[in-house]
Amino acid sequence: MELRQLEHFVAVAKHLSFTRAAHEVSVVQSSLSSSVSKLEHELGAPLFDRTTRTVGLTSAGWALLPVAQRILREIHAAKEAVAAVTGVLRGRLAVGTIQLLSWVDLPLSLSKFHQTHPDVEIALREAPVDELLEGVIIGELDIAYIARDHSKLPDTIAVLATWDEELVVIAPRDHPLTRQEQVFLSDLGEEPFVDFQAGSGLQKVVEHVCEQAHLKRHITLSVTQLDLLISLVRSGLGIAIIPAPVARGTDLASIRIAGPVPHRKLALVSRTPQPSNPAAVALLRDVHGLTLG
């Protein structure tokens, strides 16, 4: 049984797709399929139920999955331990992020980090908050930038730092709302809204803020991408509520919200208060000035 075979098995189990798994581990699909087949032959049992349309884990696959994940985590930890002793950062740094991350220029920060530590392979995943938290918990991600809502974080998540962002209303510059310096959310019941699809971090926060203000929004358009939301608002198809730093990067008008000013809380999280990966510790120090431990 080879390490690469376990990596390929875990990737397929994660995606339930040989195509997506091959893309994640950067091999051609035929090589991935061959690797998994060899593992099944060595173990003497099929690990996946394959049809022309679906892939699912067999009982043997479900039994192997937690063991394979633990082995990969331990090997990863062993590499980190050696790197820490030698004083040279090597290995892999896995970072997760939400889509609307405005309080740090992550691409620039990762680029500078890579220039300083060229032997560290950087993996970046953009995903909804629930997926990022799961990735941190099971060890697929070293750290993640998430948006907090009013729900409690899992006990297995450690918060390393938090930031607050004011939420504002955005509208086209010729919209009647732009004649006001601020607006009460409760006065926007007749306005059409553009919003992110249910389940995203920002959508949950905005939904909670509107409930607190007794605003029942008339949501006419739901999107998954910021660029599309901005374009729809610019075209006059609705207004939206987004973080003020994000609004400042658009050509739209932003109107402050009167009353208790709503905020979105952002958090940088890990599995433990002191990440075990020296590369993660270095990134936290270099980017955020965090000295942990």
C-alpha cells in the first residue's frame, strides 16, 4: 500500500468523482483510476460502487476512510516536525477563505509569503463557511478565513483573530436612496433586493440583521458571485447589503444604515490555538503580526 494510493482514495471519497479528484491531486484520470484499482486489489475488496453516473463508497471504503485520513495527517505532521527542527520551512500550507475577504489582500500576502518561503507549497480553497470549518476540523485546511453569524462555532475550532466590518446598503448612483446620508432598514420593505444564495456566510449575517430590524426583504435575485451581484445592482434590478470595504471597491453608491450599526464579524480559525504547521505559524506572523504560543 503506497502513500499516493491513499491520497488518491481520499480525494475520490471526498468528491465522489474521479474527474474532480484527479483535478485536485493533479494527475490524469486514468492514472488515478489505476491507483485506486491497485489499492482495491491489494486490500482484496472494492472501495467504491461505480456506475456510469455515480460513485459511492462501499462498506470497505467507509471502513478505510478514517484510517487513511489519519495516516495522511500523521505523515503531514511528521514532515512539519522535521521542518521545525531544521529551521527551513517546507511542505504544504492549506488555506481556506470565504469569497468576500476584504480586510486582507490574500493573493498579495500569499505571493509575498511564497517569495520568502519558496519550498512551501501553498493550497488555497474558496468555499462556503460550513465547508471551510469541516476542512479545518478534519485536517484538510491549516487555517481558514471565515464569516461569523450568530451561531456557535464547533468546540473543535480555535479562533486566532477577529475583525469587524460595517454593513451598508448599495444602490445605483441615481437611486432615490442616495439622497439620504443614512437609511433605516425598516423603511426598505418595498425595495427589491439582490442577495447571495441561502447558506453563504454573508447571506446568513444579512438575514439575521434584517430580522432584528423587522425588515422582510423582497428578494428578487439570488447569486453566488460578487461580480454578478454588483452588476445586477448597477443595472437597477435591486439594492443589496454588503460590507463597507467591499462597497468602496465598486462604482456604486453606499448608504449607511441608521440605528444600531450592523456589522459582519470575520474570524481567522484553526484546529488549535497554536497551529501545528510551522508554515501556518509563519504566515500568521508575517501577514497578521500574530505571535502565538
